Amino acid sequence: MWLYMHVPPSLMSNNSNESPSSLAASQVLATLPHTLSRAMVTFTARRSEPELVRPARPTPVETKALSDLDDQWSLRFYESIVGFFRSPPGESTTPGKVAKGIKAAVSGALVYYYPMAGRLRKLPDGNKLVVDCTGEGVMFVEATADVRLEDLGQPMVPPYPCVEEFLGDAGNTRDVIGKPLLFLQVTQLKCGGFVIGLHMCHCIADGFGILQFIKSIADLACGELIPTTLPVWKRDIFTARIPPSVSHVYPAYKPFLLGLDCRGDDVMLSTPPETMEVQYLFFGPKEIEILRSHVPGHLSKSTTTFELITAVMWRCRTLALGYEANQKVRVMFTLNARGRSINGASVAVPHGYYGNAHFSLVVEVTVDELSTKPLAHILELMRKVKMDTTKECVKSMVDLMALWREWSPFCMDRTYEVSDTKWVGDNTLQFGKAELVAAGTPHAGDFTSKLISYHTKCKNQDGEDSIVVSILLPKLAMEKFTKEMAIWLKK
């Protein structure tokens, strides 16, 4: 496991290049298999003035309702993604050519994804949002940077240096009303490669929907007449019932419904994020093999790497935060409904659907149970909550999301949220001969939620497929967490 620690500038001493907490952490790093070295490159991108890109042809002027999964309080923000593309060897690129080609392809893609060119509006009789399909367009910025892909680190993994230079300005990323739903910047590098950075309103599309849209842009940029996958709106498939019923929600949600176990004393919620530390943990094949050695053979073969890493990190994180033994802690992770069979029947998510189609599963245990039971016990609980997702559970969760839109957001005390964003690194995505070499959620200093860890696909120093996972903790807890993880990675 490689481990990279990022310390916010506010923690750095004026008399030293390292903070006391990073010095303490460096002693722990010596016990880990590898330490990641990072390039210390700095640069400033030269940006054009932002411009609105409209659909290439007239599109319907109408109002569309969001689904009740789209219109959750927790999704009213802009999700940030950055992707790095390498040009073919020996091929020179005229300055501005890539950005102009992508801008034209965006305009073409918006003909099919025309709601993305509209604006969100709140209905006057409640908190519900709708999309006014006005064709106003998305925000586009063309940029250049005097830096090469090789300067950004080898291998290229988060945290990407100066990543904010690859992202346009979306303003307050929690304000989604009346703004463009997509902010896109294309930055051409001096090596001929380029970077696509975007802020996409999460109410309009989930991660898979964003990737589908980007692939449509790539299709048109490469000369296709229409996108390979045509988009489907059909948001009514995740609309709450009248009257709603929450009788079959996941059991761990019931304390939230009753207002129980919400003391508001979680150190994760009371500590300002700018005083906390970020680590990026890198798990290659060897580290995954060591973690699997802690699990019985029959379970080891069927457990996904996401489940395995999440279970171990949840345990180490909980111990590091020092919760009381009898307190309940939770891990929250998503279940994608696309192509999923529930009780033998498929969930009716049509091919090409780009709206939100995921549910947040929760496993709840006491601190004592999490820290003393075998790892296999925690993995079985995570697998069970997936298996217990019935069609009635799906309907109840949609109803619950609609009800929570009218209530205050539920309590997140002692909750560890994990997001699997490995799909962003889909290496099948190409713009012509340009190859995607790295992509992910950038974690550019604006922590949308300080409770979330992101799983991202990458290559390690040996060129092997690996996973990088971010985590944010108070500095003392981070030192304890690092020591706990080192124990799990010893054979």
C-alpha cells in the first residue's frame, strides 16, 4: 500500500516545511510497503472567457420533472471529475484544435441531452425541483497550460497537482438553481495531451450518466453522426407512491426516522475540514492479497475489492476516532440499480438512462462489534444488506427520499460514507487516438462532504491495476488510523 498525506496549508509551520503531524505520520509510513513520491509541479492555466455552448439544433422547450432519487437534498451539488488524455506518439496538435473540436461535439451532444442545456427551478408549492428545458446551454472554457502529463506524476494518481487549474469556476457548488448544469474546461498541454475537467449538477445525472454523456461527446468528436448510446429520460420510474410507505426501508434507516441515536457529538462533524488531514491509500495486487488473507477462503473468493477495503478502513477509522464501545456506527455505500436483478426480476432501468439510479445502503453495528468480531462478520453484513434489497425496499427508499425532501436532512453522526468511483477511470474512453490515462474525483480542497472516502482506479509504480482511496480525519485520529492500517497490511 502506498500512502500519500496531504496537509492543508493552514496547518503548516512558518519555520518548517513539514507540520508536526506530518512528521509523526512519516514515522508510521516506514512500516508500510511503499511510500508514494509526488511531483511538486506548479503552474497556472491560461483560460479563455467562459462562454455558453447551446445545442447545435433547436430542441424542445418544455419542463421536465426530476425523479425523487434525483431530487434528494444530498445530491443538490456539482460533482467534479477530471480526466487526463495522452496524444499518440509523434502526433503534433495545433493549439486550440482539441478544445474547438470538443466544443462542437458538446453542442451536438446537447441536441440529444437537451435537458442538460436547461436550468433547475424550484416549484412554488414545496421543495421540489424541475428542469426548464430552455436551451440556454452549458458553460465552456478553453485553456492551455505549460506543463506535460509526465510532470503531473508517474504514475498519475490523485491528488493531482494544481488540479483546480483544470476546473472551471462553478461558483458555490451547493447552489444549483438557475445556473448552467455543466461547467466544462478543456486544457491543452504542451506535450499534445489534454485534460477535461467538469462540474456536473448531480441532480441531472449520476456518475454512470455523466460518463455516458462524456462518451457521447467523444463519439461525435470522432466523427459519429449520433451517439452510440442514445439517452433516455424516463425519470418517472423512480417517483414516490401516493401515499408513500417506508415500511420496507433498510433497517439501519429506522433510527433516523425515529430521531434516535443523534447526539451531535461526533468529532467528524465538529472539526472544521480545513484543520483536518487527507490521506490517499494505494492498494495494489499485493496489498489486496494480504487483506484477503484475513478472510476465510469461501468468502475471500466472492468478496469484491471494494467490500474488502471498505470493511478494513471502516474498522481502522472507527478505532482511530475513539468512539465509545456501546455507540452505534454506520457505513454507507451505494447500490447501482442498473442491470440489477432483485428477487429474480430486473429493475426497470432502461438502457441509456442517465439519471440517478443508486440507493444508499447502510450497515449499523456497535463499536464493540465492529472492533472485536472477525472481518468476515462485517463483510457478511455488507453482503446481506445488498441481498435484502427487494423491490419493496426499492419503492420504500424512493418514498423516503421524497419525504426527506420536505424534512430536515437526517443525522450523519458516526457515519462513514464510501463512494466507488472506479468507473471514472474507464480506459475504454478515447477521443480519436487520444487515450485516457487517468481520471477521478479530484478532491480539490473543496470537501463536498468530509465523511466520504472515494475509490478510484489507477496504476501503481509497477504498472499494475490498483485502487486509490481518500480519507479525511482530524490529525490525531489520522496518526492512529495509519498505525491501524499498517497492522492489517502485515502478513
